[in-house]
Amino acid sequence: MKPFRLLHLLLLFIRLAVAQQIIDIWQTTWDSSNLFTHVPMSSPVNFVTPGPVANADVVVSDSVVFQQIDGIGASLTDSSALILSNLKNTNWNAYWSLLNHMFNTTYGANAAGFSYIRIPIGASDFSANLYSFDDVGGDTSFSSFNVNNAPSYLFAVLSDIMTINTRVKVHVLPWSPPGWMKDSDTMNGGNLLTQYYNIYPTYLLKAVQGFWNKGIPIYAISIQNEPQNTNPTYPTCTISSNVEAQLGNTLRSLLNSNGFGNVKIVAYDHNWDNAATYPEQVLQNAYNAFSGASFHCYAGSVSNQQAFYNAYPAKELYFTECSGTFGTDWWNDVKWYMDNIFIGSLQNWARTALMWNLALDGSGNPKLPGTNSCGAQGCRAVVTVNNDGTYVLNQEFWAMAQASKAIIPKDPGGPFGQRIGVTVNGAMSWALRVGAYVVNRANSADWKQYSLVVLNWNDNTAGAWNPQPVAATIEFRGQQASYTFPVGVTTLWWFAP
Ligand SMILES: *[C@@H]1O[C@H](CO)[C@@H](O)[C@H](O)[C@H]1NC(C)=O
């Protein structure tokens, strides 16, 4: 070969090697023809010298880096653990393949890589019975405190999840203090009695210690699930923002002096609608005790999170709970989840995006006897597990997986994604809802991963069903790629220095 031709080839090779390319695309389409499917590509989508912009022009601004993302996930309630534990007994292979599909974070694996689990301290509306970690009335020294009051299947399933995802973050929180500490004398409804304000935080410390002693490090603890929820049919407890601040201050000192200074304390854990009042009041009275606040979807709108962020920009936001109910439309749900939670809550500063029950049966059971949660329709979990050892991944799973894939580490032990700037311009900009993330590398010399999560919800014309793909351009550092998004959710990425 002539030296000239060799040099030419060499230069061509360097040019190709340096240009950014999209080679990985995971997709869920409105008609379920793709369900978190790794889309085969005959050739990569290259970033090239820009041509004309499309009617939907996605502009990625990687110089604008926002919050760290901790992970996508759900709650491992007692009921979820029981359902999964039963699956392990009836169909061992299905159980492990399901856990792998949900929690394996290996790059390129056909798995969502869920990385954040929320666990009730004591009973919730998804437990077999009412219990706390100390049900001996008046035991203010907590000599009868025992985390093993929680069912053994809870710890067994959690342990299995932790063998698949060793870095899963665990966030614990009570649905109620023990009944004997309350004016209702039961975990259902009522208020914490004043005389226990200084004692109850020790119960929460002991819960963190109890999990730790079982080999489960705690990432975060909330003071109370839904402190403004007064439902008397399951464990709830009304706690004012002043009292939550006081409990948080005391718990912070206890955690710090017992070697748990890294455990985050999170305020509120309730609906979007009061994001500008309750959690802000907590932070006013206990700024240093709390890492931030967490939010649920059942009232208000995701944009309410912005109010808390504006008031406390140095604090953290978590989106921690939303539940589907049976009988709703699959694709409408996927759209709503992406818009409001798996793109929307992250866009509004959340570091997590979690659904409620990880697993339940086809009627949304088992539930705490007598609870009215989710009404007659029943709560739909991330996965529905049937008695015969089969399971169905619900719309919640596909929406979560599309988001999770964009932010899980590229490298084993490597960092999770951070949100970066992105806008959509052009006449068709309304048709795409986009989140953008950078996943840094374990070795900073390696190229970073730049991920997009794109919802194309261009599915009707004047109210008549008419799903239309959207031909888009993607702008990145003065280069441009072109991709046509089908109606559905697409997660794709490329690498760059
Ligand atoms: C995770 O997935 C990868 C790739 O499929 C596989 O090699 C690995 O064994 C899985 N991890 C576990 C703990 O099962």
C-alpha cells in the first residue's frame, strides 16, 4: 500500500474514532411492540457538521450541570416482599430473572438497574398486620425494641436484591410511631403525644442501627410518611412542621453521635401541593438537620417542587411515591409518568423518582385488613405477580426502566448520572418531552456518557388518535445528529471527552 493511502486511511480512522456516535437505543413504543427493547441498528447515528435543524431540535447544553441523580426505584413494602417471596417459592427461576431485570445495573444488560428502595419502619397499609419495632406500651428505654418485628421475608427479599445491586440505596421511614406513643393509642390515625417528642427520635435511631446490624446501610430516613395524612384505616400520624423540625433536630444529634452522620434526614414525604409551606417551615426551624424534602404525586403538580427548590436551593429534593390503580390506560399512564415523574420530577430537581409498591397481585393485594387504600380498583404495583408463578411488568416498570437506563453507572462502582441542560426548539417542540444527563466515568480519562430520555407524545390530531413519529435533530457541541422518534419513550446515548 502506498504511504499516501495509508496516511489517508489513518486520518479517516482518527476522524471516525473521534466523532460522537449514538450506538445504544432502548425503546418502549405506544403499541408495546417495543418494551424497553434494545433497538438493533444497522449503522450508528453520527454527530456531523450541522445541516438545517428539524422542526423538533433538541439542544443539549452539557456545560450546564444540575443535580446528582440517586436512582429510580420503588417501595419494598411488607406486601411486596411477601409477594416476591411467594414467587421465589413457586418459581425460583422467574424470581431471580425478575429481580435481575429490575435491579441489575450492568452496562448493556437487559435490565433496568433500579437503585433506590424505600422501606417502611413498621407497618404500612401494605402489611399483614399492625406492628411497630416496639409494641410494649411505655417502654421508653426501648428494651423491647426489635427490627425483627418486621417479617423475615422483608429482609430475605431485600438481601436478594442487594446481591444483584450491591449499591442499592435504602431509604427508611415510619408510617406511624408505635401506637402507645399516640393519642389514638393505635398506629392508625392520631397524633404523637407531646411527652414523647424527645423519646421518639431514639426509636428512629434504633431503626437505623437495627438495619445496619443486619448488613443494610441506610442512605436516608424521613421523619414521617405523609405527615398531613389523617386516614384512620391504616398507619398514619399527623405531625406538624414544627414538631417534625424538632424531631429532626433531635434525631440529627443522635445519628451524628452514634456514627451515622452520613445518614440523610428528609422532611415532609407528602404531596406536591404543600411543597411551598410544610417542608419550607421544617427547614426554617431545622436547616442543618435535614438534607432536603421528598414529594408524592397525589395532590398538586410536579412544578410545585420548584417552590421548595427556590426557597432552599442548597437542599436536596426527592420524589418518593406515586401509585397506579388498576383499570387505567397503559399508554396514557406511560405518558403521564414520563411527563410528571421520570422526566418531570427530575427536571424539577428530584434526585430520585420512585413508585409505591414494587410488587402486588392482580387485585392490588395483599393489603392491611380494613384499609381503604386505592379504593375498589386496587393499587397497581411495578410488577404484578400471579399465584401460579408468572408475573407481568406494568406500565410503571417500562416508564421507570427507560429513565433508569439513562442514569445508572457506566462502570461498575462508577458515578450515577447528573442532569444537564436541554431544550427543544422548533414548530414541533411540543411533541417531545426530553431529559438529559451526563454519566461520569470511574476513570476521568474515559469518555463520559451523554444520555437522553425522550417522550414522543404526538399521538393525536385534534383529539383523533393519530400517532406520528417525530424527525428530530440533536445538537451537541456544535455537531448535529438526526433521529426519528416513534411515539413512545426512547433512551439513547453517546460518549464524548
Ligand atoms: C447482571 O447482568 C450481567 C449481564 O447480563 C450478568 O453477567 C450478571 O451475572 C448479572 N448480575 C447478577 C448479580 O446476576
